Amino acid sequence: MAEKKIEELTYKEASQELERIIRALESGEMELEQSLESYTRGVALVKSLRERLDSAEQQVKILEKDMDGTDTLVAGEAASTDDTLSI
């Protein structure tokens, strides 16, 4: 069974997978190659989880600011990652 891409995992799924990886690495029963692959995946999961937490924290700050009536939360649109120049 192929692993899901990290960006396709929910926060909970990513967190649970990271816990499984940590337990497996701590057991010391994995081959070197498998340990390195698991470690690499674990680092990517940690990065993703931190980014999601940072994003959620920013959203909470915006909502709290909005609650006092000084600002309004407006849905934005992601910037284009296209490298072409549009005129």
C-alpha cells in the first residue's frame, strides 16, 4: 500500500503517522535504509504539522482582531505560482 502524500493527510492522520514512525524508530528493529526513509518522512510530517499550526494560529489572531470590530476577515485568494509574466 502506497503512502498518502503528506499534503493529503488530515492533521490528525499526519500526527498519528508521526507517532507510529517515532515508535518504530525507537524500537531499533528497522533496517538502516528503512530507518532513513522513516526519519525523512517524519521530518516532512513535523514540518507540515508546524506549518498547519502556524496557519491556524494566524487565523485565530485574525478572528480575535475581527471580534473587537477593528478588522474584518475576508477570504483571500492564493497567489499564483506561475512563472510566466502577464501584462
